[in-house]
Amino acid sequence: MQSDEGEDKVATSADSNRDPWGRSLTATLRRWWWLPLVLALVGALLGGIAGKAAPKTAEATLKVQTTAAEGAGLAEAVQSAVMEAGTREVYQDAAAKAGVTAKDLRKDSTIVNVLQSSVLSVKVTSSTAEKAAAEANALAEAAVARSTQRLSDELETLTQTTGKLIREDTLSVRAAEEQRVMRLGGSLADSQAQLLTQSRRLTLLQAAEADQVQSVSVGMMAAMGLLGGLLAGVALALLFGGRRGKMGSIAEMRRLYPDVEFVPARELPTVMSMEAATADCVVLTGVRAPAGAVRGLVEPVTAGIRATGRDVAVTDDVARLGQQSMGHDGTPSVTVLQTPMSNAVIKRAARDDRAVLFTLVRPHKTRFEWLDEHIHQFGARSYVVVDG
């Protein structure tokens, strides 16, 4: 019955200490809470600055004069208007008005058709909203001016050609001459009207305004920076402060493994004196600790045993584990076994109600994951001894 209770204690202890990683994460974040907070604030600040400094895009719209409502005629007229608005002369005029170079203006601007309609979009990206709007308007106005000048030149050419025809080849009969001039005049009027309706002349539909520029939201950038900084802070806190590193203070160990008994090496005699009355074997081992460091536990352990009046038999023979030794007076003595750490030894000690296990760890040298390999097999009478 006592053996079953011991096994239940072993199982309970093993289950409760199987994976304290979740507790360690919480403890780490509690210790390093300031790091995510600082990085979140820095991220929000940098995001806000980036959002404020992000390039601004202003848009002006132009209307193409054409009788084609849809289809190939409209597409041809709009494409011709886009090509005309993107000529070197237009950019030179716009750059001179905006106070920039034509090369930079062309690099920072786009002129495209809007949804296969007769509307053109003139967009310019610049460092400030005011500058972007000014350059977009300068480019749109230069395109309109060039279009108007082209139409004016075409009308002037048509008028001059008709005037030349009127002056030349006159008829001797006055009535016939008047009829000829009237026909030429009517033909000129018809040609001018057709030229105006089919001219692809551009008109300014809507000027760009500084308060309507397109830009990245400062608030959104700040929020993204805040989130990014927070996540980076949590990651760094877990990286630098997580228990997946070297052991620190005994207080930290007790926080991470609340169901494991951690005792300073100086308290070994006291602990052993309390356990000696019901112990037949004491196992001394260490988590990747030198053999000399483990041997250093023999003296305080034997001192605690002898303080209760019992004899001690020190050995490094694993076969003695579980075997009872007799003292000089014929009473059972306590076997103190020094042995390298292994799962077999730990399991054997955990199954024995009269065995006590002391496992040595060294702060700033022993890593938590080394202890994790074995700690889930610890029994009810297992202790972790903290050196130093």
C-alpha cells in the first residue's frame, strides 16, 4: 500500500513538472514587461514619423473633347490625348511653372485614362501635399495649354487655306464669284465645327487640391509600428529573459518549477537530518556537473545523516542502490551513492520510498533544458541542490 502511494506521488510530481514552459513564459514577461512597452512606443513613434514623411500624391483630371461615346473611336481619341499630354514640350512647360526639372517631374508623375472613359488622370507624387498639388496642376494646365495651342494652330491653318482659295481662281462673273465665295465660306464653317468636335482638345475637369492628396495614414502607420514594436519586444523578452538559457537565482528556479524542492548546498545537512530517519539510500548526482562537484555533496550529506546517529556507507557502485547495508552496531546504515545522472538511476530512486535523490545544478552554468530532460521523472523525495 505504501509503495502504491509512493508511485502516486511520483506520478503526480512528474505530471506537474512535465512542462513548466508556459509558467516560465508568464514569469519572463512579468520580469521583462518594460521591453515590449518601450519597443511598442518606439515603433509607434517611428511609424508616425514614417507616415508623416511618406510621399504625397495629388491628382488633377482632364476631359478629352470627342464625339465618340465608346468603342474604338473613344479609345483612339483618349490614347492620342494621353500621348500628347506626355510630350516633352508639355513637361518642359509644366516643370518651368512648378520650379522643378522636367526629368524629375516625369519620374514622379503618371497620366492615364480613367476606366476607359474620356477622362484623364494626372497624378504627381512629391514630398509635401502642397508641392504635389502644385506640380499636378502645372502638368494638367500645361497639357491643356498645348492642346488649345494645337487646336488654334489647326484652325488658323484651315482659315489660311480657305482664304487662299478665295483669293485665287476668281470668276469673272460677279454672281458666280459670290456663289463660289459663299460655298467656300460655308465649307470653312463646317470644317471648323468638325475640327472643334473632333479636336481631342483637353479641358481641366478638376484641379488638384492639397487637402485631398493621397497618402499613407499617419495613424495607421503608428498603429502598425506599435504592433510591430510590441511583437518584437515580446520576442526579445522571451529570447533574452526566457528560461531556455542558463539558470540564475534559486528564486527564479522555484518560480519556474514550483513543485520541485530547490535547496541551497549549505542547507544539505539540515535537509538530510530530516530525511535520514526513513532513508536507506541517498543518491548524489548532478546535471552535467563535474564529478568533483558531486563529490562535494558527500560531506554535508553524511554530516546530516550522522547527526541522527546512523552510520553511513559511501559508494560509487550503482549495484548498491536498493540494497540495505548494516552498520558496525548491526543496525541498518544509510548508503550514499555517487553516480553520473541518468534516467535509469532517477527512475530507480523515484520508485524506492526509502531513497532520497539530490541533484546538483550550478547557477550560470547549468542550462534549464538540461534539467528538463530528467525532471519529469523526479519522485516525491527528490531535491535539486543549488551550488554556491
